[in-house]
Amino acid sequence: MAGHSKFKNIMHRKGAQDKKRSNLFSKLSREITVAAKMGMPDPDMNPRLRLAVNAAKAQSMPKDNIQRAIDKASGGDDENYEELRYEGYGPGGSAIIVEALTDNRNRTASNIRTIFSKHGGNLGASGSVAHGFERLGYIFYEADAGDEEAVLEAAMEAGAEDISSSEDGHEIWTGAEELHEVASAMEKVLGEAKEVKLAWKPNLTTELDEKDAATLLKLVDALDDDDDVQTVWGNYEISDEIMEKLDA
């Protein structure tokens, strides 16, 4: 079960996203409000809301901001957001899934199509790349949460499907429906996870050379910058050596 994983690389460079904290807080707030509208406004009674709140806490979003986003759901807010998924291809034959929350699907589709075309990609039809991914639950603990054996034991006891540990931390995979239950069980043993979310995990990855990797990361950055885009997933893999060159 254990082994080195490139998933943090595949998702996107977290540090680049963290620099855009204001934009990130806006997206987290939107997800919290939508989750609260779809179910109970109590995170303990609403698994999706709990995931959204945990994601916000992991990014050091202030408690007042989180509560305002929850209150907005029951405050007669006229904004109604639609969940949309876009699929497309990036440089080097990479596959990209974009998840969005929008109040104007025409605007969002136009913006995303433009971003893909400007950065060496193209937007595909619904279902064009999703078949190459699995929809799973994803839990991430930093390395200091425990050694590999302790985390493996906690994950297996909680009912996780897979775990990989490296010097970067511990990645735990579950069935999508079991994510809330597994995360809650692990939290009792290891404390709160750094990340708990539903994820698109690629069945196979595509390794990119330096040129394609540079273009691909600009594409992902541009998608992240769009106000309507919540998350970007891909099947690309970039070697540590190339990442170091690009980050230099």
C-alpha cells in the first residue's frame, strides 16, 4: 500500500495557490455557502459542509469569515450557484478536469475555453477525459502527524482503501461515500488532517518535459485565477528536477 506518490504534484503546486489568499478565501466561502444551502447549516450534520469548513480552516481562513459564509446560506441570499465540470486537454496530451461554481454558465464556459486555447490546450466535451480518473476521497496528513506505520494502522482501522507516505506527508484514499466516516475516525487518532476533500485521481499519469510542463503550469495558474473555478485536477506528472528548474 505504501509508496511515493506524485499526487501533490499532479493536483498543482500548493504554494502558488496560497499566494492568492484573497481569491482563495472567496472560493472557499462560496463552497461553504453552497454546501450549507444544500443541507443543514451545521457541519456535524452536513458532510459536504464539514469538508468545506475543514478546507477553509486548513488555509487559515478566519472563523468569522467561515461563519459569515454559513449564515449567508440562510440569509435570503439571491445568489444561486450551479456546479459545473469542464474537461479538456493540456500540453503534452495531459488531461484536465475543472470544477466550477457559477451564477452564469455562459460566462464561465467562455472564460474557460479562452484560457485553454491561450495556454496550449483545448476544451473537450463532457466525459472526454473523466473516464481516465476515479472520483475518490482524499485525506492528507503532514509528515509530523506520525510515522508511516502509525498512519497506515490508523488508516486501515478507519477503513481507508490506500495510503502512500513520503517525506512530504501521508496521502490516504477512500471511497467517495466513505470519506467523511474515514476522516472522522482518523481525526480521533491523529488529529485534524491538513486536507480532506473529494478528488479526481488519474488512473494513469502523463509525464511532461520541461517545455510542456512550463506551459501546463501557466494554464493551471490561469484557471485557478478565474473567479468561478473551484478546483483543477490533472493527470500530468512533472519530475522533481523539472519542478525545481521551473520554480527557480
